[in-house]
Amino acid sequence: MQLRKIILTWMTLATTFSAGAQVKFDDYFLPKTMRFDYYHAGSATSEYYFADEVIEEPYWAGNKNYLVDERDMGNHLFKVIDKATGTLIYSRGFSSLFNEWQTTPEAKTVSKAMPEGVVFPYPKNDVVVEIYTRENRTGKLHRKFVHEIDVDSYFIRKAKQTLGTVDIRYTGNPAQRVDIVVLADGYTEAEKEKFISDCHTFADHILSYHPYTENQDKFNIRAVWTPSQESGISIPGEHVWKNTALKTHYYTFDSERYQMTEDYQTLLDAASHVPYEIIYILTNSQKYGGGGIYNFYGISAADIPGASTRKTYSHELGHLFAGLADEYVGGTEMSDLYFPDVEPWEPNITTLTNLEAKAWKTMLGDAPVPTPVKESPWELNPKNPDSPDFNPKKPWPLGVYEGGGYLQKGVYRPWPNCMMNWFHRMDVYCPVCTRAIQETIDLYTR
């Protein structure tokens, strides 16, 4: 109870979003979705975009009052510009699996391409789409691709509605809700009822965490039934390969627990059957694993033993929904993600290069920066979670503790541990993560 009161206190400090740069939805858009598919290609040192196709989808679920993204978040940014007037009418920050791959050792010797796509409200008039990439070494966004779209072109394909859908949770108008679509992978036709049951469990679990609990009435959750030919998920490291609808697998980037798929356009095809903003995949597996990429998609196994299933859902949703970074050290083959002289865009880690630009700074009070771990009631010892001083329900002082973003030195986190760190030992988000989630909920629903 004490911890809940502390977190709710921090939530009341959350800032609201400025609407100064917003345009009026009805001036520029129709209430349906335009999707632009492309291929993202290159290596560790090169990057290319290749246009694929434009698709019309029947629903638009986004907040019509927040069209231009005013937050500097994500490893990419796309802009939609009215061609005739040059007016910026829509934008969103996001990250991608390809961008993560570029930081792996493989990308230094191999070139490859991944299918991607961006969605936005259907424009009334011709538009220009621009895609930007953030340079990890400087933190600056650079325009990489420009593509013009004729909204009346007969080459625009209409999405086909062929899959079954189920409302797991409906609370109101999609324009004022966070709309999550849940997709199935590794479930056969005979396992449909299991998938629907797993979706209800997913909804119950994510809404059991603060600040989601206080905002339950702001979430719509729908399922799209995407049956697979075989039950279970591919595990390359164990020479197990399954024929599944979404082609998910473990050992992404040779990390055993990293479960993802490169077939993003297939995810978008399935998601288009319902109004959606957030895509989450449930995989029919008991093996621990998952992943989450900001404004891209999230994924995790549905049957991890013990409490790990619900904690994995919450952790991956933190990445996907609020752009939260991993706060733990190690555990990944990715390198070159963070540099000591570049402030990360994620709200819950810092290199101290520009902590003043984060809301985190205003929350610190008199806490020393950086904060010694000895200031914590529990001396952090990852090898001894059974330490008699360890209490997963006891809050630590908010501070700036060294270690995070996979790095032991030079990156800092708000608490010694929270749901975005080794969540097996913690069941709550820290105040900084809580605030970031609440602000994102407000962005989607106000």
C-alpha cells in the first residue's frame, strides 16, 4: 500500500502534452488508415529504404487530437506532409528490429533487408512521406527516404478482411482509447479456444500493474485469430522449426530468449482487421522469451511457468508502449547502442549528458547524482536475490544509479531495480517508468 501511494503521488506530477503544432483531423484526413510498406536494408555502416506498396485499411483508431508527434523518441521518425501546402499533418517516432540488428556483430559482415511499414490516417490529398533515422553516435535524426503518394492511385490495394476477430475488452470509442490488437502464433485450428483464453489472461495481467490499473477504462483489447499449421514456436538453437502463421522464433540475433519475427508486414495485414494502435503477439510456448520495440510490436510466450508470464507481458509492453529502455546490464549481443556523450531518448536511462532535459530530473529532489547504490535499503547483488535485506515490495529512493541499457558503466537508471530491470525480483515500475507510461496513456486518450 505504501508503494502504491508513492507511485500515485509521482503520477500526479505528470506533465501534459502541448497541442500547439496540431492540425485538425477533418481538414486533412478520412476516418480510415493508409499504410505504406517498404523494405529497410543495409549493414552496420549503410542504410537504404525501398518502396513496396500502399494499402488502404478500413479503420483508424488513433487520437484525432494528437496527430503531430512532439516527443523526441524512437530510433526513427516518419512524417506525412501535405504535398500542396508543405504542412506537416502527421508524424510518429518509432524503432525497428532492423535498427537493432545494425548494432549486432553480424551486421558488420552481412547486408540484409527486412520488410517494414508505417500507418497513418488516410489523407484527403496527395502527401509526401519522409523517414528519418537517429544516428546512435550523435543522437541526431537524419532524413533517409522520401516518397510521394497519390491518394487517388488505382494501385492502392485495399486490405482484405478474412480473419476472425474477438473483442477481449471494449470500453469505448477507439479515438479516446489505447487500442491493443493481440495476434496468435503457434496455435493450430484446434487451439483457438486456448488462444482466446490466453488473450483474456494477457488483458488481466497487464491491467493488474500500476499505472495501467488506474486506467483500465482507457483500454480496448481485441484478438485476431491467425491459426498456424503446427503447434509451438521455432527454436533454432535446438534445431526445432515450426510452420507458423507469423514466423516467430527464439534466438533472434543469437540471443536465446529474444523471440521476434522479421515478417512485420504480415503482422500489419492481420492487425488491419480491427481498429488498433499497439500490436502484441502471443506465442504458444512454455519457453521463457519475448521482445518489445517502441511503436513497432511486442511479443512473448503465453505459458511461461510461474509469475514470469505476467511480468514478461508488462516488461515488453513497457518497451513497446512507452519507449522504456532495458535497465539491466548484459544479456544481449547488441553493441553500439549507447555512447557516454549522447543522451538516450528513452525516458528511464541517462548518460548524464543531458539529464536536465528529462522529466526524471524534476523528480529527484535532493538525491545525489549519481546515486551510490549504498544509498539503497538493499545492496544490489544480482547473484543473491535471497539476501535477507531484499524486499521486492519496499521502494528505494529515487536516484541515478549506475548500470543500465546493457552497460555496467556510463548509463544510469532511476532505481536499483524495477520492472524494466531484472523483473523476476521486482513487481512494480519505478516512479520514472510509471510517469512515462501515464504520459503515454494520456497521449493516446486525451
